[in-house]
Amino acid sequence: ERESAECEIHFLKVLVGPTLVKSYNSFIEKDKIVIFMEYAEGGTLSERIQAMKEKGQYFSNETILNWISQVVLGVMLMHSK
């Protein structure tokens, strides 16, 4: 597992793009991985979906298409590395 964690930490360092949260620093301490990342205003996508679900509201098509575009760009960037 440690080797897998080290690989992930390295991957976070080399992935830089407009749709990706930036990783500033990271290290492994005993059995924990500590990663310092850019603050993502608005919380996680999962939290936003849950909040809307609890309110009985829906996201606009424009918002959903924007998020899908960001995910696709992120995946394309990851596969280009």
C-alpha cells in the first residue's frame, strides 16, 4: 500500500490544469498520508449534490454540462501524462 500511496502523491504533483485542484505538498507520516491541497470553494461535488437533494432542487443543465466538461478535461489531462 505504501508504494501505491507514493505513486499517488507523485501523480498529484505532476497533474496541473485549470480543472484540477492543485496539490502543494505531501508526505507520509507513519501510517498516514498528508496532502496539502488548494482550497476548493463550495465543497465537494458529492456535498453539493446531497445539499440539492435534501432541498428537493435540481441543478441547471448548464451547471451539469460545465461539471462534465471539467471532468472530461481532467481525465484527458491525466491520460496525457
